Amino acid sequence: MQWNMDRRLNSTLHLEEYTKFITKSTLVATQEDIPRIKQRITSYSPSEVSKNLIQLKHQACRRWRKTRDDVDKHQYYKSKVLLTNSLGNDRRNKFNKLMSSLCQKKMYPDAVWRTVRKFHNKRIKQTYPNVMKYNNTTAKPDKEKADLFAVYFQNKVYFEAPDSLPFHDQVTRRTACVRKEMTTNSNKTKWTQINVKEVKYRLKQLRNSATGPDNIHNRCLKNYSKLLVQHLTTLYNEILNYGYIPDAWKQAKIILLLKPTKDKQQPSSYRPISLLNYLGKLLEKIVRQRLMSELNRRNILPEHQAGFRPGKVQYTIS
């Protein structure tokens, strides 16, 4: 798949086409280069001592089955006991190492969940009840359950409440003033274009989290090529120039997490998590970093503002 880098993006339709091209090209490269091999999951990796004892046990077993001698039988059972003790030591060492990782001054949520999954050795698969209920409506097939969740979220979670508080009115008035100044002021502030170095840095900072609707994993993006970075840099700059977000980046894959001790049959018992396309989130991270740098440079944010600010947590607030 090829794209003419000299082609000018003169409309939002061209931006949509360019976004689809980058997404499809990344997916094709992923499918061609990543082998479809199911990795075998083991509870732990035995030590070298245990591996040697496993070989000795197999040798002793084969020898005893061949000779049926009592001495060989005794040697076989002895090797089994030694192997059992060695594997027990391996498990204890693994557990101690896991516990020591918890004794840190600062732990992040993803690190906590990784620790929990180490105990289970797999991700906990959530199950849903056979019947879901909402507003005297009962849903049994999966399609009906999905529609029931959609109705609930639309009515209770994502509905647009009227902004009638004084704070909302103040923000609305201030936003209108800013927009008026932007349209009347001829000396517009120039936006520095996003460069390749900036895109590379943000790609390396991506976490290995779940994919969005485009099914492009962050591990694939972090193994970027020079051509991919060039395409993303061009796309992001054109998006900012037009002030237009591609439709695909507005879609989300929603997963549902059951709240503790809640009724599984009620939609209100689930917390929705939206998984977005990371090509769009990558641009958000770049813009956010620029915005935060400008806010900090101008000292606009108040000192008591701690949320979503690096180096500030709740207990540091005076």
C-alpha cells in the first residue's frame, strides 16, 4: 500500500481517507509480521537445579521400568522427593520476590493489577448472567443484552444534563469572549507544528493496554517504522490545521466491569470502560503536553489544583 506524500490534504474528506490508509496499512503490517502462535502459559519457570532434577527423575523412572530392580525403584522415589522439595523452594522464592515488589514507596494501579494477575496466572474472565433486567424489560440473547445496556447508558450515564450552575455560566461566558477575541484579533498566535521527534517520544511512552475499535495494539505502534512516523506527523499537523477529528477516532469499544457486591442482572451494577483508538489518543497526549507546558509557563493553574498534574497528589495539598 502506497500513499503519495506530495499529495495535498485539501478537505476533511482527504483527512478521513488518510486516516483510513494509515490504520489499514498498520493492520496489514501487523498481520504479516506477527506470527499466529499461541504462547504456552506456565505458572513459573523452574530453576536450573529443578530442571536437572527433572531430567534425573525421568532417567531414574525409565531405568526402573526397564530393570524392575528395587535399588532403581528406591533411586526413582528418592529423585521424586528431591524434585518436589526443589519445586517447593522455587514457588516460595517466587512468592517472596512478588511480596518484595509490593514493598515500594509508590505503586501505580497497573502495577497493582499486574501483581494480582500473577497470583491468578491469568486475567480474570468476567461472566454475565443469562438474564438482564432494566425498567421492566428482560433481555436474554446477547444482542438484547447489549441493546439494554445501550439504553441504560444513554438515559443514565451519557445524558446531557443542563449546565445551570453559576460556574457553568461563568465558563460559557469566558469561552465566548475567547472565541470572539480569536476571530477579531489579526495577530494570531502561531501554533508550532508537530515534529517527528515529538511523535517518536510519545510513541515510546505508550502503555501496553487493550486495543480500541481499530485493533491496533500499542506494541505495534512502539515498533514503529520511519515511514509510519512521517505519516503520523503529517496527519496530526493537518488535523490541527483543519480543527477536525476523524470519525473513526470518535468511536469506542466499551467493556463492562461489575462493581463489587452488586447484582449482576442490573445494568447499574456495571462500570463502563471506553477503549479508544490509540492513533487518536497519541495526538491527544501531544496536545495535552503542549497545553500543560503553556499553562505552567503562564502560571494559570491554581496551587490547590492537584488532579492530573505530575508531582502533585492529594496529601501534598495544604
